[in-house]
Amino acid sequence: MTARAKTAVSNHLDYGLLILIFILIGFGIVMQFSASYAIDPNHPYKFITKHLMWVGIGLVAMYVMALIDYRTWRTLAIPIMIGSLGLLVAVLFIGEEGVGGARRHLLGGSVQPSEVAKLAIIIYIAAWLASKGKKVSDVTMGLLPFSIILGVFLALILRQPDISTSALIALTTLAMLIVAGADLLQIAILLLVMGGVFIFAITQYDYAMGRVSNFMASFIAPWTSSDEQIRAAYYALQSGGLFGKGLTNSTFKLGSLPLVQSDLIFAVVGEELGLMGAITVVALFLFLGYKGTRIALNARDDFGRLLAFGITTWIVLQAFINLAVVTVTIPSTGIPLPFFSYGGTSTLMILATLGILLNISKGGGGRFQLDANSLFRRRNRRSRVSHSHRRSRA
């Protein structure tokens, strides 16, 4: 392909990604209703109505984000980071107290600052790594400041506490650091430090230790687990067989399977649509990973490449962490399944973030460009036109 042809392709929106997004949204809506309508028989549309509302808001956000030149986010990286840190601090003091004293939500549970932090840290790390170039392999220029930046975010999220989200952010940013060209020794050191931090964090909270203990006890034989969630998820998946019991025909969601509208919705997919339905979900997220990686490889600059890769890693990794929990491959995390699980802030942020990915896919541009350089050029252009007009009148 010639350079001209490649540029022409990059000037068009990735319609394959757009179609995939709508397939995932549609599939998620169907399964959300099937999983949640029986939770409250007196209000069968309680969850799906709110889910549809957040999907609608998310689609508007995705459309707007797709119109904003992705380079804008590089200029706004520091304000976005500061704003996100402010929310994370605020939730520790005025957040609503949940199970076990955890504080993760603001404004009546409708805002979860850690979901905002996922995108904020990806934008900031992408901008920071792009500015360092080859210096990222230097310990003093790469590893040390990267660790400090990431450590501040993780410390605030762990304080909520939310260990699973902290781990997701750590793994996503670590993947970005690898793509940026970090030295293998740096990666090894970071992995050791992160592993130590998370092991320490787990030992500090009874709920986290309980999840790990239950997982270790039931990893070989999940059907014998004393944890109702693990046992019910296993039996639900197993009972689906190859083609499932049929849409809406899940029996485990009628009481024995907890959190069917959020954390364990994939168990309902497996029970109602069988192995084929479960494989379809896996295939859709793998395809999303492929599309996102391809967009990253074809991005026009380092910032776009790192931003696209970070966004893709976040969403796909989050999906497979959720699937791993339901299939009793890792301990319970509480991380939702993108597009499928009920959750306002999560749905909104994922769709908004995909709008950024769509903008990167067409090489940037759009109706909104807020970077300082373009504004400076516009001011100069207006000045030159003005002077020229004066000379012509003279």
C-alpha cells in the first residue's frame, strides 16, 4: 500500500469497529434484560430501563468523543489527571459507605470515580510516554516517574478499597509501558513491586483474604466450594450444555445465582445460550482486541498509538477478568463485564472511550480541536488577514 493510500484509509472511520460496538451493545441489552427481569417480579423493567438510559447517554458521549480530535486529550492530560485525582480524594471523605465500609461511589451511587480514573490515567500515561520517546528506557526518566504517577492513583483506589480496579489499571499501564519500549529489567522490577504491593493490600482486608481463600479451596473442585457465588456460577455454566436452555430460561438466576445483573451475568449467558453463546462473547471481545490493536498500529503518532493500545487493553482485559471469575479461573473481583453488566458510570465511560478510539481510527480531526497550537495558529491567521485588509484599504 502506498503512503497516499494508507493516509486515505486512515481518514475514514473504522466502520467495522462501529458495527462491532453496536453488536456488543445489542447483545448486552438482550442479556441484561434476560438476567435482571426476574430479580424483582413487581418491577421487571427496573434494571433494563436504567441500563438503556445509560447506554443512550453513553452513545451520545461516544458520538461527541468521536468528533473531538484525539490530540486534544494530550493537551488536556494534566487537567484531566488532576480532576480525576480530586474525585478519588473526594470519594474517601464524602463517598457513600457500602459493604464492609468501602467508599466507591458519589452522588447517590451514580458516579464511581475509579471508572473515570481508568480513562484519566490512560490519557496521562499515553501523553507522558509519548513525550519521553526513547528516554522511557532510562530508569530516572522512565521507571521512577512512571512508578510515582501510577502509585498515587493506585494508593487512592486501594484506600477505598478497590483492589481489583487497582490491579486492572496497573496491568493496563504496564502494558502501555512495554509498548512504549521500556527495558525488560524495568518491567521485571515493576512486576515484583506491584506483586508485593497487591499481596500486602490483600492481607489488609478480610473480604479480599476471604475471596482468595475460597478460590484456593475451590479451584480444583468448584462444585464443592463453600462460596455460594463460585458454586452457583459453575453449575449455571455447566447446565447450559452446548446450546443452552434458551433465552430467558435460566433457572439459577431465580435466587441461587447472586449479582446476575452485574458481576455474574456471563453465567446466565452460558446457561441460556450454552457453550456456543459463551464462545461468541469471547470471540467478540477478541475481535475488539484485534480491531483496537490494528488501530493502534496504524495511528499517526506515538500518542495516538499508546492511547489506542491503552484503551483496547483496558476494555478487553476487563472483559476477560470478568470471564475468568465466572469460570473460576481467578478469585472474585467485582469487575463488571463491558456492555453486558449493569452499571451506569462503567457503561458511560466505556462508550465514551470507544468514541476516542473511533477518532484515532480515522487519523484524528473533527469538529472540536482544543490544542494550544491550533488555537495559536488561528489567532495568527486572524491577525494576518486583518493586516492584509488594512493594507488593501490603504
